[in-house]
Amino acid sequence: MSTLILGRGHVGKALHKSNESFLYTNRKKSHTNQIIFDLENKTTWKNIPKTDNIVWTFPAKPLELVQEFYEERLSKIKNLIVLASTSCYVNKRQKEKIDENSTLNTGLIRVKGEEFLRKQGATVLCLAGIYDQERNPLNWLRKNLIRNPKKVVNLVHTDDIVTIIEHFLKNPVPGERFNVCDGFPRTWQEIGDRIGFEFRMPGEREVSKLINNEKVKSTLPKDFKFRPLFDLWD
């Protein structure tokens, strides 16, 4: 079955690398064998070929264009997977436990687009903080990009995202939302302590959330295990 990746950001590149038979789009011509597509440029919509599966990797906004593009080009797609972010949820309480039934922040434009697509039958994957050797949390600490050691962070390895996308390409679950994270929320202080990093500032109280991944785990093979964060340094 043919698969098209809309967008070639970090996850899009990793997904294409895992299976080079997948077609992919880019907003500008920079590689051979790619499809030029820009949601905000309707003249490029005609470039989208007939395909069985589509993985939508960029923010689904603005809503009006998402709706129009869906009706014109995607309504007959057998399996549409949309990548979202766990920032889609409302988080008011400290260390609030978040699952797929938690309140969505519909004030965010992309959330409206994601919900529209989900209601049309798309599978929405809400990704936690993405990391790998290229996007290494150790580098974020060393560059002092992390200011608050008390903040809880939810993470997932790029390779696990790719594996889960491939799983849903083969085993569609239309119209559902899934949280994709390793299930081990940690404070930045815990991560820093593990690698011997000392924060310069004590940090301030900041509202954090604990993302639950039981729903996605229940759909995956029983032998599937998320990659441990600290394997990057061990």
C-alpha cells in the first residue's frame, strides 16, 4: 500500500529514512523524487497523488484551509495519521495526570484542525518532547536552554515515534487520539543529576503535566518497549 508523508520536518525525515518507498512533500524543491506541497498555496494541492495512507506531520492550521484541503484531496484516503503535540491539553494543576479524555485547549488553532480531521476519521498522535542523538537533552542542558530544573518533562524517542506510526499504518484505528510518550515523566533536575549536570538557578514553581500512555501501549505488540532515555549516555 502506498504512503505519502505530508511535510519533511524531523519526524518526517526519520519516517522516510525508515522506509524510502514512502513518498514525501516539501514546500520547495530541494531533493529529487519529492512532491511540492504547501497547504497555504492552493496551486500545489493538485500535486498530491492518489495514495492509501497519508501521514500529516506539520501543524493542522489554519482551520479553513485544513477543511477545504481535506474535502478536496483527503476525503477518500483510507488511513490518515495526524501528528499533534501533548501541548494540546489544558493543564491547570501541578503534575496533573493527562490522558486522551483530558480537556483540549481549543483556543489553539492547530487543535481545532486536528479535531476536525479526527472527526473525519483521522488517527491523531499527540507527541511528547521528541529526542534522539541529534536532539539530545544533554545538549539542551549544556546550552542552558533549560531554565527550570523543577519542571516535569514528558519525552519520546524519534525511533519510537516512527515505530508507532508504522504500526498504525498497518493497523488503522480511525477517529482516535493517542498520547505518544515513554510513560516516564521526569523533572529536569532528575535528568541533570543522572548525567552530573548542575543547574545555576534553583528554578521556579511551574505547572507541569504527567502524560499517560496506556492507551497507545494497549494497541502495540506486547513485546514493544519504549527506549530508555539514559541509553543515550550509558
